[in-house]
Amino acid sequence: MMSPKPPATVPLNAPVLLQRLERLMEITQGLASTLDHGRLLRKIVEAACELTDSEAGSIMLLDPASGELRFEATSNLRAGQMDDVAVPLHNSVAGWVVTNNKTLVVPNTALDPRWNPTVDGVTAFVTRSILAVPLSARTQTLGVLEALNKRTGTYNDDDLTMLQWLAAQAAVAIANARLFQQSDLVAEMVHELRTPLAALTATSHLLLRPEMTEAQRREMVVTIQRETGRLAQLTTDFLDMARLESGRVRFVYSQFALGDLLAECQQIVAPQAAERGITTMLEAAADLPLLEGDRDKLKQVILNLLTNAVKYNRANGEVVLRAEAAGHLFRVYVDDTGPGIPREVQGRLFDRFYRAPGTEDTAPGTGLGLTIAKRIVEALGGEIGVQSTLGRGSTFYFFVPAAPRSTGPLAG
């Protein structure tokens, strides 16, 4: 990837700038090789702070659906904590930069009419000065990269040059990461669609044969229903996965009782478990403190783990849903009495479309549920994993913080 030419209007002050340029080249080489969207954005923000000697940095990307700018990364906040903060294109510094596709230096936010103090009010962070550069790639403005509060002095021409060059490389890296993720996911999705489509094609041809008995036709209809259901689930999971990987999923935070959510999930899964004689149990203290997070997204995670525990269990087995509060973390466990998972494949269970050997025919699924659960838990600042012993069952677990951090550097 070629480095952009420096703007003619920006003077370069060698040899001080030379050291910063060498560091910039090191950073941009790392950006070019990073295809994970979330990790890439965090690297860019960290680089912006370092290269401009700033207290904080942030990336806002344009949401085409709402026409607003959304925080996708800041120097000390997780992405999920910023989803309820939107910056309008009008009456904001970032909006002006994106609308005009121009760099903007605001030495004193209190004196600039474009400054929108709403975000500072939400985060309790005081923004004194801003250097904001548009993120543009392939004639499209993706968003804005900001450096906040110069540590010493005021933002100068060298800072502006550094951030412009970084933004030029960053925008290309962001566009490439998006294309890679989309093409990679689409290729895997097409591959997974082939199996149910082939089954539907073969079954529909068989239904047209005159020698088919009524019982055989009913069996074919059941096959069609099963495979169309699988296709519907695949497309739903595919859309969830695409939104999570592109950063377009918005997390809605509220306070709620985790115990009530666990009981609700147990009740949903209980009929499915009863069909196979599987007992479901809930073990959670009645005095668990309130959890602050996205209730619907956590419900999706818990239901995925519970349905898997039922689906891969033995007949007349048990599923135990446990939860506890430990310091600033909530811990949730799902124990089953299934056959267990070989150690050599446990590390791959959260990969896209991966199914443990021997389960493809015995338990239907898309191979995306655990991947989606992992993305959700990590976006909420937690972690997810599995412990399993052959012949003794498995325990899937996840930890999430009791509440997101409420302060940090965001600017508008």
C-alpha cells in the first residue's frame, strides 16, 4: 500500500518530524495486516493518541441508516458502551468534518459554535481541544478520526500532518477489512447453503415421481419442512453475524435482574428438554444484584447455550443453569450431562460454521450460534469459554461486567 503524499500546505519540520514519520510507517504497516474490524479500529485510535501526543482519541463512522455518526472506538471505552451515543451531522465538529470532507482544528471548544457538548455531558469527560480528520477511501467519506486534548501546547502543523497521513492509511485499512469480512463470510455462507438447497432440490424431484407412495410423499414433505427451517435459521444467523462483524449492531443498556432473565430462558427451553426426558434446573442466588447490560443480547447468548445443552445431551439427562456475582463480574454457567467434547476440538467450537465431528447428523444447527454468542459477550466486555470431559458432560460459561464504565473520552 502506497503512503499518501503530504499536503502541500503543511510544512514538515525535520528532524523532529522524521522520528514521528518512522513511527507512522511502523504503525501503518501493522494496520495493513489487520483484518479484524474491531482490533483495527482500536489500533488506529491508539496510534492517533501517540502520534499527536493527545489525552484521548476516537473514531466515529457514518451510519447510513440513520445519517448520524456513531462512536466505533475510543481510547478507553468498549464499543458496546458507546452505542447509545450518536453525533448529528449538523451542529457538531465531527459532522462538519464529514460533511465538508476537511480537516478541522479546534484550539478551544468553548469558543467554537460547531462544538456539541452533549457527549461530554454523557461521559463526564472534558474536551478542551480537538484535531479532527475525515476518513475517506475510494471517494467515500467513512467517518472521522479525532485526537482530543493536546497534552503539551496546542495542535500544530506536524500534528495535523501526522493525523492526516494516519487517517489516509486507516480509511483504506477499514475499507479493506470490511470487504474481507464480507467476502469471507459470504463465501462461507454460500458453502453452507448448498447442503439444504441440494436436499430441497432432490426431494422436490422425488415428489414428482408417480411411483411414490403417500407415506413416502409425507416423508418428503417433512424433509422439505426441515430443510426450509434450516435455511431460515441460516439466513437469520448470517445477518446477525454480518452485523456483529461490521460493527453495526447497537447495544441497548438497561438495569435488570439476571435471575429473572435466567428463569425466563429456562422456561423457554423446558418444553424442548421435556420431549427427550431432560431435566432443567436453575441455581442462582435470590439476592443477585442488578446487572447493567443489553438484556436482549444476553438472552440470545443464554438461550443458545441452553438449547445446545439440550440438543447435544443424552436422553433423560440434566441441564443445570447456574449464576453468581463475583466482585464486578457476573458469571453464568450451563452444565450438561452429554457425551463431552474432545479436547482437541474445544478451541474451534466458537469458529464460524464449525460443528464438532459426529454431531452434523445427530443434531441440526448452523454452526454460527456459538460464534454469535462469543461476539456478543466480547462486545459487552466479557469472555466466554467451555470446559468438557469425555463421558462426563460439558460446561459452557461466560463472564460479563456488572456495569459498563460510564466515563471516557468521547467528543462531538
